[in-house]
Amino acid sequence: MKKILLLLLCGVSALSLMSMSGCRERIASVPGIEPTSTITPIATVATFTGLYDFEGGLNGWTLGADPGFTAVNYVPASSVPGGTVPSGNYCAAVTCAITGTNNVGEFVVHPSPADLSTATTISAHVYVPGDMPAAYSVQVFILTMPGYGFKGQSASSLVLGSWNTVTLSIAGTTNIDNVGTIAVQLIKNSGADWSGTIYVDDVTVN
């Protein structure tokens, strides 16, 4: 009887040793903890200078909230009276319906990146049809964040039936490193209602 108990005890001990050995093997096979990688900080938003030329698309531009503009598309130079554009072969064609209280239209882009701190001016070329009332003006403006800070420059002495250049100086503008909107705007200051198409091209931030 003692021999049987001794044999059983030896068997249990052997099984325990085998189990412990297996555990040690399994633990040894677990990969070690990788060294903590260096955290790379998020890069500062890059400054931006560039050109919106509407070659093959609208470059992110769209209609703004004011109702005076009803549609926009990019078109070839042949669609513009005179058949020329300031740059490239295409431009943006903006359909206008300046009637009654709908006396303003906006064509806008929300730039990315929005840091324009290295730029000094924004210029837009706008074709004004010959039948537009003389009292209308074209404005280029920006909105800076936070607070939608406004800065704009208008040109009221427009040459009808021609491309006009409107330039906004932005050097030193508060929060110019966080520009939420760049816009080209048509304003009915007085005079008759007007419906037609204006053309926008070569909007340059430099």
C-alpha cells in the first residue's frame, strides 16, 4: 500500500514539474514589450501662397450665402466674351440674379491651409459684362478666425466688357494666420436690377 501511494505521489510530482516546465516555455515565448516610440508632434499648419486658376475644376470654390449668385461652373476661354482668360484655358463662370433685395452675391473658398501670414495681397481677375449697370462694384474680402473678422477691398470703377483686377492688401491683418474664407463679391450699390454672368480667374495669394 505504501508503495502504491509512493508511486502515485511520484506521478503527481512529475506531472506538476512538466506543467511548470510548459508554463515557463510559454512565458518565454511571449515577445517582450517594445520600447516606447518617440511621439512626433503635430506639424504647425503650413503657410500658403498660391493660385486658384480653375483649370479643370473649381478648386474648392462654391457659392456663398448671399442669394445674388445662383450657379457656378468652370468653362473654357471660348465661353467668355472675347474668348480670352487671364491665365490658363479655363475660368469660373458665375450666374448672377441681382434683383430686388438680392443685391449681393458671393463666390467663396475656405482655404487649406488657412495660414496666409507669408502673403501680402490677394488679387482676383473678374470679367464684367458690358450690360452691367455702372453703379455695381466687385469686392475681394477675407474672413479671419475667430470671430469672422472682415477685411475687404472693392473696385467700383469697373471697365465694362473687360477683365478687371481687384487687389486686397492683407499684410499685417489681425489673425491672418487663420483665414476662414476668401471671397469675390458682386454688389449692387444702386441702379437697376441685373441678371447675367460674370467670370472669375487667376485668384492669386502672394
